[in-house]
Amino acid sequence: MKKRRVLGIIKKYKQLPVSAKAGIWFALCGFVQKGISFITVPIYTRILTPSQYGIVSVFNSWESLLSILCTLNLFYGGFNNGMLDYKNRRNEYVSAIQGLITVITAVWATLYVAFRFIFEPLLGLSPIFVTAMFLQVLTTASLSIWSARERYEYKYMAPVMVTLLNAFLISVIPIPVILVCDPKYGAEIKILVHVAITFVICGGVYVFNLCRGKCFYSRDIWETAFCFNLPLLPHYLSTMILNQADRIMIEKMVGLAEAGIYSVAYSASMILNILVSSINNAFAPWLYRRLEQKNYNGIAKVVNMLFAGVAIVLIMLIVFAPECIAILGGEEYSEAVKIIPSVASSLYFIFMYQIYANVEFFYKKNKFIAYASVSGAILNIILNYFGIKMFGYLAAGYTTLICYVLFGTSHFYFMNRICKKEMPGTDLFHSRIAFLIGIILVGAAMMMSLLYNHTLVRYAILTLIVIIVILNRNRIIKIFKTLKEK
């Protein structure tokens, strides 16, 4: 019986169009990539001190910012437009985009050298770390460009294999190196080994792109790509600030150990972001079809069931927070438990933003996304500064929650404006229910933070949640079957 099922699945897979196969493989690649990183967290938190883990966390945060400044995310944004506009010059296009990123990176590197007296105190990193950061940004961008081109052409196997190989090596290889070498330099070893592996693998992709395209500079390609992506820079930077600024500010205002503890809690909470994004990726095409057909019936019911489902999963994570931190970090990171309720609740409002942003994307009102992103980032920095100063680094979790609540609310407002114009008199999502679920989630999360010393009570709540899910399993299955309907 099992053999028949397996053969049936294989047969169905073979019958899928290449676009669907590519989507499946890239989705699996994303899950495995995040999974490898997540699984190794408990190892690193035990061979690195909280301060060392904080150094790694701060390095990664600055690297995320530098990546946006150096690459302008040219492999997102208008890359697919470039594949279409230069369909007979795709090799040249990829190579030229890589050349543009190389020049921008060189400009920022030159500015760093010229104004080291400003940048060094700001970054809090030694010149060797900053040099490593520039190399990582440049070579990783080459892999992203190549993968974006392969993804566009549905050539999924090569980029998936290279991406997973890189993810596995950079996560696993530093562990024995740290254990063999002096552990007091654990952070430095982790970062430099990571960069060295990336440089070898992604550097090879850089050479491949250049040799295949044989083009470093192309005026029309550079102008088109630069002009398209530059206006999106505020949005990309703002999103990065919302995700990373708290760790940088904790390091500056409190210390590296606290930044490391916060980073573990943030990583534990945001692992479910994979699930949240996957749900939205399944929902968006279905919503687009409904909007295109002007068939608005049933959308609100599906959306509110998805909101309820996400809230239940987040509550389960919050209930399990002590056990989760014990596995990921151990005793030294026990204080991270206090951060999970607020940061995990933030994911609900991230999901809310994604759901509402689908409508903005469909009607091509992308400017609203930039308004919300910039406002949220500015507010995040202000609240972090005063919150951390007055209440300590644990306040960063609550400032993150406040900002994402306002982020989700802003997108609701912009989405509502669009709906009033495009579909007058239609209450597309019945959003009052979504906000009610959000209020209940936040209240339950705050209550749960007071029950972490009462294990039996927490497990009783978890059992009740599981029973509710089992009793409603048919409704849940029906919702996901609905998303497959055309």
C-alpha cells in the first residue's frame, strides 16, 4: 500500500510543469537552509560565550545593512524585468549586474578606508572583520544573481545544490575549527571560516558569471537597473532596520552578551517565519485569481481561518519557550525566555502585513509599502533608544511588537483605501476579526510570560490547544484545499 502511494506521488511529480517543480525545490531549499542554521544554534551557544555569540550576531546585522547598500538588492526588484528586456543578452545582463555591484562595493570600501575614524567606532568591528564583510557581500551577491537567473529559467537543481552545500559548510565547518583552536577566539574563528568558505564557493560563481557573460560594464544595463532599484532602497533599508536594529542598539547601549541573548530569542521566535511566509506564498496566487475574477466571496472566511491558525501555532511556540531556550541556549541564555512572547507575537502582525500587501501588489500601489516601511523603521529606532535606556534590553522585544502592530495596521489602512476605490462597498477581509485575534494573541502571550514557572499549567493549555486543532481538523484541511482551487 505504501509503495503504491510513493509511486503515485512520484508519478504526480513527474507530471507537474517545470515551473511547479522549480517552486517546490526552491521552497524545500529555503526550509532546509533555515533548518541547518537553526539546528546548529544549540551547538554554537554552548561553544561560544554570550559575548562571543553577540559579536557574531552584530557582525551579521551589519552585514545585512552593508549588503543592501552595496547590492541595492539588484537580484530582487527589477531582475525579472531585466531577464525579459534582455532575453537575448541574459549572460551579458547577469555579468553586467555583477559588475555594477562590484563597483558599488568598491565605492563603499573606499569610503570606509577614507573615513575609518568615523566607521570604526560606529561599527565596533576591527578592520579585518569589515574587510571580510565586504568580501562576503560581494561574493554572496554573485550567487544570488546566478540563482535568480536560474530560477527565472526554471533551472532549479544546480542553484539548489550549490546553495545547500554552502549553507551546510558555513554552518558545520566552523564547529570543529573552534574546538581545535583556542575557544576564546571562537567568534573570530566562526566569522572568518564562514567568510572563507563563502569566498571559495561564491567566488567560483563570480568567475563563472564573468566568464560566461564576458561583460563587466554596459551603460544601458547599468542605468536601467540602477534607476529601477534606487527608489526601492528606503524600503529595503527600512525592512532591514526593523529586523536587525535592535541587536545593534543593544550591543551599543548595553553589551555584547545581552545582544547574544536577545539574538537567540529572536532566532527561536523567527523560525516560524518560514511557516508564515509559506502560508502567504500559497495564499497569494489564490487571492490574485479571485481579485482578477472579481470574485470576492469566501475570501474573508479563508483569511480569518489562516489568521486563527497562525495565532494558534504562535501560542504553542510561546507555551514551549522555556524548553525551546533550554535546547537552543542552555542556562546562560535562560533570560531569553522573557523575550519570546513579544517577538513571537510580532510574527502575527508580519503575517497581517503580508496578507494586506498582496492587495497593494495586485493593484501596483507599491509606494504604500515604502511609506509603511520607512515609518516603521524610524519608530523602531526611537522606541528602541528610549525603551532600552529606561527598561533595559528586554524592552527591545516589546518595541519590535509595537512597530509590527503599527506596520500591520498601516497596511490595513492602505489596503482599505485601495479596496474603497477598486471595489466600493466590499469588505474584502472582515479585518475586525483579524485584529480581535491579534489582541487575544498578545494578551495570551503576556499572560503566558507569567506562567513559565508553572509547567503543569502550561502543558494543560497546550493540551487544550491540541484538542481544539484536532476537533477542527476538517475545517483546516478544507481551507488549504480551497487555496488550490482556481
